[in-house]
Amino acid sequence: MKTYKEMSREELLACKAELDEQYKEAQGKGLNLNMSRGKPEAGQLDMGMGLLDTLHGICDMTSEDGTDCRNYGELTGIMEARKLMADIMGVGDPSRVFVFGNGSLSIMYDAVCRSVTHGVMGHTPWCRLDKVKFLCPVPGYDRHFAITEHFGIEMVNIPMTPTGPDMDLVEKYVSEDASVKGIWCVPQYSNPQGISYSDETVRRFAALRPAAEDFRIYWDNAYAVHHLYDDDQDKILDILSECEKAGHPDMVYVFGSTSKISMAGAGIAAMAASKANLECIEKSMAIRTICYDKVNQLRHARYFKDLDGVKEHMKKHAAILRPKFETVLKILEEELGGLEIGSWIKPKGGYFISFESLEGCAKSIVSKCKQAGMTLTNAGATYPYGKDPKDSNIRIAPSFPTTEEMAEAARLFTLCVKLASVEKLLEQ
């Protein structure tokens, strides 16, 4: 079988005519599929309904230390919730955990906002500086990039490798440029590639020697327990402990939540950091609020009980997600394998599949999919400012549609990849 690049112009034109007919047929099906975001499907949310029965009108509402969870107090969260989140995030010491509201995105937003307006642990507020930069591993999480863009922070692309961000570049920027104040990281089953950082990468992060004393690693461990397979799972080192060993305990903020564990809109979220960082953050948060929802914290702690309870629950999630991922990957291989018009990574966990098209084809593929009834994340969204320099990365989110819908969506997607690729090669 010839690859598309090996075909003559006449062969490409004949291929395009055939693909055009298939595409018209697909458009006539009236599809309405949405794979634009990593949303849990209803069945996953149903699994957590028992959470709502954990507390009832006549039950004991006090935490293990006697705190009445209905009342004010315990700004950093009840200890059983702090321990649960420490275990989920892979942090050893629950006293280094601050439990907030229902989602980690707001915690990250507040951390950046606080740095802009009031500085980091006594350092100059970023709003008074001429320039502030963040390093952004790419492809990456669009909502991370949206936060830094919102505050006018310059974003610098750092290519991802199979073991994490290009650490030679990270070390160079961090050590030489004092305007570099942070880096976004999704260290396990990264969004969108599903890459987990190697032990060496984590240790190199912990050993960074920043030119800026207020530099922080924004370690968003969103998929820490989101494995697809029982017998083949990635595990990363505890960055907080590694930073302490390296003599840089204040250099990292760790974020996590139960958003894709319990209920996407009604979970609990947390941040882990050094004692000094937490003391500074607590002073600020005490002005913002008296406490967070301890009733929801108690509900989660009693429902899951411990990390083993979380792991058992996540096996149920995996049983729903795994067939969808495997369906997409199977069809990608069947339809595109050997054609040399795209590549992808088989993830062991997380919520996404990352696809790399021929350079200059991603926008065309996404547009063709939309015109045939399938919505994908915008091409370019996985890069700062929505600008993929190669116009090649597409994030596929298989979680929300059914397995049957995913099969249909994957076949439409591969058809659009073929058509866009042929058009690009004919242009050349």
C-alpha cells in the first residue's frame, strides 16, 4: 500500500474524488456529536449518586476532630478531607494540603491573581513588573493558557517529549530569565497527550535553580488516579517531597480535585504546598472567605473513606472509558495506519487522545468534522493564544459520547483527516 506522499498527482485526484463522495454521504447522516471537552458521561456521574446519601438530616455532622461541619471555621479544610486529597494527589503530608471548593481551576486562577496583585511571599507584585512570563509545555491545557493570557502574562512554548517537557529548555529559561515566574504542568496523563513525567524529569524540576525567587511550578495533577488499565498504570514521584529533598520546598504548588472522580460540578479541590507557602495563602484566603463547604468535604471523606475506596471507584470509571478509547485507537490504526498522514499516542489514562496531522491540516480537519456534524476542540486550542505554529495538533475527547457514537465519530474523523491531507498534498 502506498502512502499518500508516495502517490502521483493523478492518484491523489482519484483518491480525493472517492473521499469527496464518502464525505457527502457522511454529511447526509445528520450527525450531532460533541467531543470538544473532557466531560464525564451520565453513567459515570450516576456512579457517584451514593455520595448524596452519605449525609442525611439526622446524621452526625462533626469531623473526626469534633468540628461541626455546618458551622464556620477550619479554613484549610477538615483533616479527613485533607488526608483524602493528599492521597489522591500523591502528596505525603496532609498538613501541607488546603481544601477549597468544587474545582481546581479556580484555585489556580486565584494563585496567579494573588501573585499579580500582592506578589508571592513578600516579593514584588507582578503587576508592578515590566514583564512576566510563564513556560507552557505544548501541546497543553487550554484553560491553563487562558488564565495566564487573562492576566497579560507572556507565554513561552516548551515542547513536550515522551518523558515530559523539554527540560533542557526549561532549565535554561528558568535559570537565565528572572521574568519567568512559573510553568504549567499536567504531570500524569498530560492533557492532551497522556504523557506521564519520568522520575528524572520530576527530579530535574525539583532541582531547578530559578533566577526569580518567586518562581513557582504549577503542578496540576488532575489525572493522578485516572488509569484506564488495572495492570498497566503510570505513577509519578511526589514533587513536593522531591523539592524538599532538593532544598527548594517553596518552589511548587500542587493542585488536584475530585471533579472527574465523584461529580464534575460538585466535587472538592485542593492545593498542596510548603508550610511557608500555605501560611501566606491562608492569610490572603482568610480575607476572601471564612471557610469552604465542609459539609461537602465530610461527604466525600465518608463516602470514599480512603485511597483504596477511591481506587475501587476509579475502576468503574475505567470500565466505561476504556472501550471508548480503545474504539478510537483501533479505528485510527485501521483507517490511517501506514498512510503517514497522522500520528497519535496510546494513553494509559487521562481523558484525551492527542492527534498530530500533516502540518497545516488541523484547522481543515476540525472544520470538515464540524460541517459533517461533529464538534471537536478548536484547532490551536492546545497552544497559547490558540496558535499552533504547525497547525497540526487536535485533541480528541472520547469520554462523553457512547462507545457506538465514538466509533461513528472516529470513522468520520479519519475520513476528514484523509480528505484534508489529500487536499494539502495536492496544493503542494
